[in-house]
Amino acid sequence: MKIMVIMVHPDLENSRANRTLMQYAKLNAKGDIDVRDLYNEYPDWNIDIEHEQQLILQYDRVVFQFPFYWYSCPPLLKKWMDDVLISGWAFGPGGNSLRSKEFMLATTIGGPEHSYRAGGADRFTISELLRPIQATFYKCKANYLPAFVTYNVDRMSDVAFQAEGARYAEQIFVPAVVETQY
Ligand SMILES: Cc1cc2nc3c(=O)[nH]c(=O)nc-3n(C[C@H](O)[C@H](O)[C@H](O)COP(=O)(O)O)c2cc1C
């Protein structure tokens, strides 16, 4: 299975969680993963749509890895979706390029897991908060996989990061449980 991880972090140099997780994920990976750094590739935010579409077609699974910002993704990922997932290619008449392609989100969260539930400090679950991105990939007839989520990252020890990185490496390769049928 060919896997591409698109890292979307506006300041990867000063990242601890995303950089460390990726380091350990690569160490533990049981196959090849190609990792990109979207903010580094597009410092002017001028996304090369054709290049992105061609790249996606070369992979079976695409993982978007990002820090959770204001209950959502960093803005360049939103722009990537707005620019790349266009009618006639990703959805709408003739837009079948992503049919059955697998997409996974991997996000690092500042708050603790117990806050992300009904009645908790953040009130909603991560599955609920990631719903717009899930809906986007459903609209594109793609297969949306369970997200990899790691909580409490701003207070996490190096040892815990090592364990989370190993868990991430496992999840990246786990076969899809549910095949989306269209
Ligand atoms: C602009 C901004 C918005 C954030 N919003 C949230 C949030 O909505 N919920 C949360 O739990 N943490 C939030 N955080 C904390 C980040 O998720 C956390 O610092 C990040 O995942 C750490 O990753 P890094 O070390 O790779 O930068 C936010 C941080 C920033 C800078």
C-alpha cells in the first residue's frame, strides 16, 4: 500500500508534537511512507492544483497530519481542500478521481481526552468536530478512515511521545474496516 502523509503545520521547526510523532512513526513504520510538508512547499499559499491531483492519484492512502487549531485544521489545509477538490475531478458529474481512495486525519490536541466529550470542558467529541472534513471526503466518494488523535500534547513526556509515535505508525497501516459503498 502506497501512503503519503501530508504534514500541515505552519511552524514545523518549532513544533514538538507533530515533529516528534512523525519521527517515531517513521522509526516504527512497517512500510514506506512519503512525508510532505505543505507549508514549506507553498510558502506563498499558491497551491499547484494539477501537481496535487497527480500526486494523490499515485497513492492508495493519504494522511493529513496537523495540530488541532480552534477545533479545526490549520488554514492551508482548508485552502488545499478548496483548491484541489474541484467539481468534475473530485465530485459532481465526472468527478470520480477519489472514489474509494483512503483518507485519514492525524491530529495533535492540546486539551486532555476527557474534555472532548458531552459535558466536558470542550463539550464535543473529536469525531463530531472533524465532521466537516469527513463530509468533504464522503462527498468525494472517498473512504474516510478513523482518525489518529493524540491528546494533551503540550504536557506530554518524551516517553509518552515515543509510545504515541508507535501507535501512530500502527494505525497508518491498518486496513480499512469499512469499505464505503457508492
Ligand atoms: C492557534 C492555536 C489554536 C489552538 N486551538 C486548540 C483547540 O481548539 N483545542 C485544543 O485542544 N488545543 C488547541 N491548541 C493547542 C494545539 O493543538 C497544540 O499546541 C498543538 O497540537 C501542538 O502541536 P505542535 O507541538 O506540533 O505544534 C491550539 C494552539 C494554537 C497555536
